[in-house]
Amino acid sequence: MNSTFQFEWSAMIDALPTLMQGVKYTILISLLGILLGFLVGIVAGLARVSSNKFIYSIGTIYVEVIRGTPLMVQALYIYFALPLIFGIRIDPLVAGVATIAINAGAYISEIIRGAIQGVDKGQTEAGRSLGLSKMKTFRFIVWPQAFRSALPALGNQFIISLKDTSLLTVIGVGELTRQGTIVVSTNFRAVEVYTMVAILYLVMTLSISLVLRYMERKMKTE
């Protein structure tokens, strides 16, 4: 152990401008990824509760494959393997957003599935007895209740996806962790720089948690 080590606060401050560039990419990838993942998750979640065996099988295969493979492998496959298969070039940022979307979508689909199945079947029967179509019953009765109960888990998945962006450094995406590594390679102040990286991640995740708690309180009062 090096007893001469001294923590330099100035190294944290000096690294901040570069790290903030990484924060921008982290937030951008997280927002786009979770938004697309939410759409994918809804489709896959509905497939997972479908009475059609083919649709159910497609949804199940997607969920099991994505949940059964590491996110880093998914990122490497999208960025390196798909271009070889289709003869195209994929931008690292696009590959990063796609990876987060596909990965989050699988987990969101299970959240959606559980929330839908958690709604009392009597609610559906009541809607049908009022003359509502199956689609309208789902839209106006089942879905609002399912979404309200799924919100905490969806928020947790957003936080997980935000932190998962750190794994995208393997494909060269300039997110927060990669920017921190770049700074460390020039100033060799790993303790200070990665401390600041951790603080920035903590600020982002705590901000999301506060927003989600506010949304939950609002929905409970409505």
C-alpha cells in the first residue's frame, strides 16, 4: 500500500468538464433506450399474455434470450457482429441505444405482464358488461390500473438501464465511465476521477428516484 498517496480535490474539479460530456451521452442513451424499450416491452408484454400460441412463443423467446445473455455481449453483437452479417456500419451511439432498448424491453415486458395479470379479472368483466369492446376495456380500465402498479418497477428499470450504460464503453460510446477512463489515462488520478464518476451516477439515480416518488404521489391522489 502506498502510504504517500494524497487525495487531490483539484483533480476532481479539473475532470468535471470532460465527465459532464459523458453525463450528456449517458442521459441521452438512457432516455432514448428506455423510451424505445418501453414500447418494445409493451408489445412483448402483450405477447406474453396473448392466447395466440405463436405470438406468445415469439414474446417468450425474445424475453428468455435477452434475459439469458449479458448486456455487454449484446452490445458487442450489435456493434461488431450485425455489421458483418448485413454489411453495414453501425454508429456506436446507435448501437448503444439499441442495446439498452432491447435489453430493457425484455425486463419491462415482464413488468407489464405481471401488472396486467395483477388486475382483477372482475374489472375486465365489468367493462365488457358495460358494452365496451375488448380493446376499449383494456385501454380504459385494465391499462391505467396496470400502469399505476407497474410504475415503481419501471422506475427501477430506468435506474438499472442508466447504470448499464457504463458497459457500453466496450464499443466506444463516450458515456460517463468511458470519459472517466480517458481522463485517468492522461492524469493518472484514478481515485479522484472515479470518485467523481460515482458521485455523478449517484446524482442522476437519486434525481430519477425523486421524480418517480413525486409521480407516484400524484397518481395516488388522482
